[in-house]
Amino acid sequence: MATEKTTVYESDRALKISIVVQFQEMIGDLGSSRELIWRLFLREFTSRYKQSFLGLIWVIINPLATVGVFVYLSSAGILKIGDTGVPYVVYAVVGLTIWNLFASCVSACSGSVASAGAMIGKINFPKVSLVIAAALQSIVEFLVRLSLTLAVFILFGVVPSWKIIFLPLVLVPLFLMALGLGLFLALATVLIRDVSYVVSLATNFMMFLIPILYPPLKTGIIAKITTWNPFAQLIMAPRDLVLYGTFSNTTGWLWSTLLAVASFLFFWRVFHMAETKIAERI
């Protein structure tokens, strides 16, 4: 009996050591790929906007058009938005800016590996660098949208909470959730190219399901779903921090943050374990 316990203990210990070694390898891959990630980012950024007449301005036009539609529907009495506590345009632009950080990151990461098939077939390098480089694109677009948000604050005479200085920290869990999903979807897209279309449909659907362009409901089934929806909590928390200086659901944001970190680490490990098989599937 004692021998069996010793065997189980040694097995658990070996498993823990194996996991630690894997994460050390993963971190090492990122460290050794810093220059490659930067080069990939510059290449993608340049190619995306090189032959575009408006360039990065499209990053601003899209949320403006979406907000414009909702403002029209509200003013025409077709859609009842409800009380947002601040001018609706400000509320909607802040929400969309935060949401697009998530949506653009997931979308860019999901297709990053499949679109680099020629490079993967010729060069042996950490494939995670493709996903990270794609994620950096979403950060740049987010920074551009922040200029629109600032302009809207000035135009409507709204002063954000001083706690906006903590916005980068509050956005980290949202970004990790998006990056984790992006790693998983990047693998899925290699196997099934239709996944990229599903991602586009899913993100568009989620934008209306989550209270981004309207205040969260207080009662009903939708209100309960929102309370337990980690995506909603991770988006509502930074928006509430900017506009009101507080969280509407601190507990929900905390457990959603834990889920985001755990999901990121899990999918990162899955991606690392499957990395050697990617070239065979491209």
C-alpha cells in the first residue's frame, strides 16, 4: 500500500515538473522571438494600410457609423436605449472602443497562422509569434480609437473619472481572454478554414448580446445572463471605470478575470503542444 502511495506521489510530482518545464519553454520561445514578432507586426501593419486611401481612419469610421445608426434608431423612437448617465454618444463610443479591442484581437489572431502557410512551410520558427504579432495590430487600432473617444469627451463636455489612469490594468484581463481565444481559434482555422467566417458572425452577434451599445438590464433573463457572462463583465468594468469611476459588478469582474487568465494559460499551452503539427496541416 505504501508503495502505491509513493508511486502516485512521484507521478504527480513528475506531472507538475513537466508543466513547469513546458511553460519555461513557452516563455523562452517568446523571448527568442521578440525581433521576429516586431518584424511580422511591421510587415502586416504596412501591408494592411499601404494601398488604402483612408488608412487608419477606417478604424474610426466603423464605430462612428455603428453609433450613428443607434442614435438614429433612438431619436426615431424605434429603439429605447434607457438612461446611460452620460450623453449616449459618449457611452456608446467608449463601449465600442473597448469591445473592438477584444473583437479585433480575436479576429486577427484566428487567421494569423493559416494566412502564413508559405512562411511556415519554408522556415522553422515559433508559430506563436504570428499570433502575438496579430494581437499587436489590435492594440494599435485601440490606441487610434482612443483619439476618437477623447474627441467625443471634449465635444460633449464630459470629464472622465480620474480613475481612468487604471484603465490599462483593467483591460489586461480582456486582452488575455481575447489572446487565449485567438490562440485556440488559430489552431482551429488551420484545420477548418470556415472558422474565420464563424468568428466574424459570432463577434457581430455578441456585440448586440452584450450591453455595449445600451445599458445593462436590471431584471429578467437577459440581466441574469449578463451577470454570469464573463465577456460582458470584462467589457463593462473598464467602461464603468472610465465613465463612473466604479464597477457595477466587482465580484463578476474578479471571477471573470480569473477565468480569463486561466483560459489564456490553458490555450497557450494547447497551442504550444500542437505547434509541431501545424506545418503538416497547412
